[in-house]
Amino acid sequence: MNSITAIALFVVVASAQDQPPLPPFLEGASDDTLDSFENLMESSDDKTPDQLQSAMDAWANSHADVKAKYAAFKAKLGSLSDARQKHDSMTAGLSPAAKEVDGKIYGIIMSPSLTGAQKRQQIEAILNGLSPAVKAELENMMKQG
């Protein structure tokens, strides 16, 4: 999972909650930086993951107050296999129904050909069709991750 995929997942899940938490690299950032990040995310719907990654990198490089935190965030995410192992350990305790839904969502998130808007639309459609129990299970998993 590359950093932009992690951020996209974070934004999609957070948008389903009342007050979405900030990505860790934005903690303590200036209001201008927060506003510019929000603008970047709002304009990301038509970008593929690679395009959004390039835009995120350029954004971070132009904001001194988050540049180092963003680089550390990307480094912490590690390789795709590390991310998959972490994801697998997070989902190990899920019910079979939640695991199935998680697999579908993970496949959407990892798709290199879908834009942010397409991913969000497909994930929202899945989330809107979930039972309250499965939805709560997945939300709890994300909070712990």
C-alpha cells in the first residue's frame, strides 16, 4: 500500500465519521496548510493513485511545516508487503462477513486504474449496503489501525 493509498483509505473512512481525524503529518499544521490540504483532497477525485501521489509530494514540498512529517509518514508506511501484513493482522479477528467486505474495499483501494472519485463511489456503495454490525466492526478495525 503506497502512502497515497493509505491517505485515501484514511480520508474515505474518516469521511464516514462525524469529525474526521487528521492524517498524522497534519497535526500542528498551520491553518493555511490545512486549507491547502483540504483543497488538494477536494480536487483529487479525477486523479489516479500515481497522479495523486505526485500532487501530494509536490504539495508537501511546498509546505515547510509538514514536509518532514509527511516524509516520515511515507517512510513509516513501508513497502507494499509490510502494509499487506499489517492489514492482514488487523483483519484477522473480523467476522467472515466483515472480512469479505474488507477484501472488496481493499481491492478497490489498491486499484491503480480507478480515480479517487470512482474509488469513493464504489466504497460508499458498499458501506451503504452494510448491516450496522459489520459497519461497526470495520470502523473499529480502522480506529485501531
